[in-house]
Amino acid sequence: MPPAIKRKKGEGQWALGYREPLNKNEENKKNDDGLNVRRRIIDVYSKNGFDSIDPADLRGRFRWMGLYTQRKPGIDGGKTGALEDEELEDKYFMMRVRIDGGQLSGPQLRTIADISTRYARGTADITDRQNVQLHWVRIEDVPAIWEALEAVGLHTMEACGDVPRTIIGCPLAGIAADEVIDATRDLREIHDKYIGSPEFSNLPRKFKTALSGCTAHCTVHEINDIAFVGVVNEAGETGYQLYVGGGLSTNPMFAQSLGVFVKPEQTSAVWHGVTSIFRDYGYRRLRSRARLKFLVKDWGAEKFREVLEKEYLGYALPDGPEPAAPLAHRDHVGVHPQKDGGFYVGFAPRVGRVNGELLGTIGELADRYGSGRVRTTIEQKMVILDVPEENTEALADELAKHDLQVRPSTFRRQTMACTGIEYCKLAIVETKQRAMDLMDELEKRLPDFDQPLTINVNGCPNACARIQVADIGLKGQLVVDENGDQVEGFQIHLGGRLGASFGKKVRGLKTTSAGLTDYVERVVRKFDEQRTEGETFADWATRADEADLK
């Protein structure tokens, strides 16, 4: 008899007839749309307290409303993967306030500041997707928080979950003197049409969108599920190049260009088409293979474009140019001119960590020196807009009084950290304070170092802080110290470059948390000694002797 043919397992793709849930997450989503949990939070859970919450809502559908339970204090990183959720979680929530495009008015910023102070023990972090995260939120207070946010045009809907997450955009859209295109209208149209719509409230996994005409490429299109990047075609028309399938986590992939030209008026329809492909053809069998990047890798850009045009758009998109290379700094820190004659002032909090009182102060300064408009960036930074040139230095001085640096050191400017073990149930090590201590110590030890250098600190392998595309990427894990004890530490990735290469792992290159500063100082000194004129850290790390990287 001929050998039995091994049939490939179905990947749970709806378009191919696999409609029955193939794992618990898919079953929960089929049982009840995540958007429906809002009403239960308002009518039931906020009135009856934490213990009344259905586990399927608590650890699943709450994410559709921007809520995660936070880590119970005192549980060390060695227990992260060993304990069940109910053992790890506290009876408080992280709440993610969605800030699409990073755009905040004065009233919006003051509202977030008030919510932080009143309901979140003063906590607030600027994330690397332009959101603000609050902690210590009680379920009883959630309806009041939503009411306050919605009164100023903000919300938390679909800030987490298997949905279209916050749409990131250039914080200087419509403002920057050198932008290719102002993407504000196109971003807003997608948000208003589709965020909160049942049409896309059950995707295979999270779905991250970037939409920008920024010449710095501040939205890092290379690592988003879908990205529209401003370009000018041969006819002199402005529009977008389209990238799909980027993402990091434990299996990083760069987005692929589809080689098309998207007119601004087509943006919403093209976004709808790509998102629909993900919904219909995305892999739903294994959560670990459910991101769009796996489908794009298997199909390739040519097939993806063909399916988009023939099955979803009904028309072909013209070929389009690739965007120009990004600038060395993508963060908009410093004092820079706007196209209208005003200036914007970008500044660096300490790895995105602020608080309610400080946000209120930033709002007051934005009112006093500008128009009140403030922006968040995906580098955990902030920008105050519309400042008359004669006010820029006074504003910079006022910000400095609150440790908000307009002309920061390399280490303050380019160190990023995820939430870490302080609040996150997935984390293994502490990150925020560790990164702040590292930054402060490097400023003392290397006061004259002024080369671009990104240091990204992550508390687990999931790459929320984008460790694989940093010059020095630090992945939290438990390591063995010189005494043979298991302690907090980091695996080290070196020389990552957005869109070009992921940081390399040198065999055996790890450090304890306590030894981190000494390691970073050592490798930065080696780079500074050996670099040639114009050579980047990533270039140097590629050619350096392995001994110099340790």
C-alpha cells in the first residue's frame, strides 16, 4: 500500500470554511463579542465589585475596553510562567487611554491628569504607541472614568484585544514644515468608521496600524501590521506606499511593501480591505501564529496585493514609489519650526513615566506658552505645539524645572522601557526604574557621549519595548549570578536596525540587572573608541570582534 498522505492541519481561516473555534480564545470570541462587555461593566460589575466578574470577561473581553488586570505586588519573576492568572492578578486594572495619532487638546490632557490623580493613584505612563496607561484602577470607578474621557472625545475602546489597536500617526501631522502629506483626515476617517464596529471586533489577534506622512518616519512603519507611508509619485501627487505584515514579539518580521500608490481618498477602503483579509484569511488555530505577519510571510507581497485588489477592492492599485530613507532621530525632540511660523517643543520624560500632577503641569505650560495642544510620540516622548519663537527658551527652562528635558542626553533621549514586573503579569524583571537608573548613571559616566544610541529595556520576550530593533536591546529573564543564585537579568541583543536587520545575540551574552550599567558602559566605550567617522553603533556591532561586545 502507498504511504498515507499526511494532511496539513487547517489554520482556522474563515475564508476557507474553518468557522468552528479551534482554541479557547476563539471560542470565547464566538460566544460573545468583546464589545458587549461594556454594558456588563457599567450595569453589573461596577456595581457588584471585582469578585462578580465572569472569568471569560475578566481575562478576555475586558481587553476590548482597554482593561487588563495588573500584577499582584510581591510576586517574583520566577513565578510568572508557573502561576495561573488568578494567582498572579491583583483586583486592580491597568487602563489604556487610546490616543489615535497622539493628538491631545488642552481639555483632553487635563482630563487624563484629573483621572490619574482621582482614580489611578497618580500613575500615568506614555507608551510606545502614543497611549497613556493608568494603573490601580478599580472596577467600581470605570464608568465614571469613561464618562469623563468621552466628554472630551477620548475613550478606551479597542485599546487592547484582538481588534484594530490605536492608530499611530506623526504627532506633527499638519504642522511639520517638511511633511510629505498631512494624514490627519485619513487617520480620523478610519477611526470614526471602523473602531468599535462589530465588522472588525473579532480578528485573529491584535492589529496595529501606522499612518503618516512624516519625513522622519516616526511611526516605524517597518514593524506594524499595516502602514501607510507618505510618498510623492512621478506625477507629483502625494499619497501613500502600503506596507503589511510587520511585527516583533518572539518571531520578529519586517513589513513588506506592496509596491502600490494609495491616493488619500482610497486610504480608508484600502485599510478596510487589508483588515478584512486578516479577519478572513488570518490563522486562528494557534495564537502563536495568528498575527498578520505569518500570513504575509506565507503568501508573499505579490499574492497579498492580488487578493487585496481582486477580492476586496475590486480594482487595481497603481505601482508606487518607495519612501525616502528615515532620519537618524525619529522622535521629534527639541525645538523646531512649524509650517505656520510657530515652533514645536519636544521633550523627554524619563522612559515615558509621568503622573497626574505632571500631566497637569504640562497642560498648564502648553496653555501659557502655546495653544494648549500637546502630542505624544511612539518613543514615549511628548511635544507642545504652537509656541512663538520668542517663548521657546522660556518653555524649555520651565520644562527642565520638572525634569522634562528639551535637549536631553543621548541616554535620556533614546532609552525606552516597557511596564515591567511592577504591573505586568507577563514580566519577569523590573524595567522602568532599572532603565531610569541606567540612564542616570550613564550620563554621569559618559557625559560627553553624543552619538545616536537606542537602549530598549523589556521585561519579557514579547518585545513591547522593541528590543530587536534597538542598538542595545535588553530582554528580561532570570540569570545565574557569580554566586550561583538565580537573579533578575537580561539577554542582550546588539545592532538592531528598523527595516534592515534584527539585533544579533552573541553566544552567552547576558548580564544580571545589577551588572547592567557596567556592561553598557563597557560596550559603549568600545564603540566610541573604535567607530569610524559617521559609523553607527549597528554598523560597528556588525564588524566588531566578539570580545569587544562582551
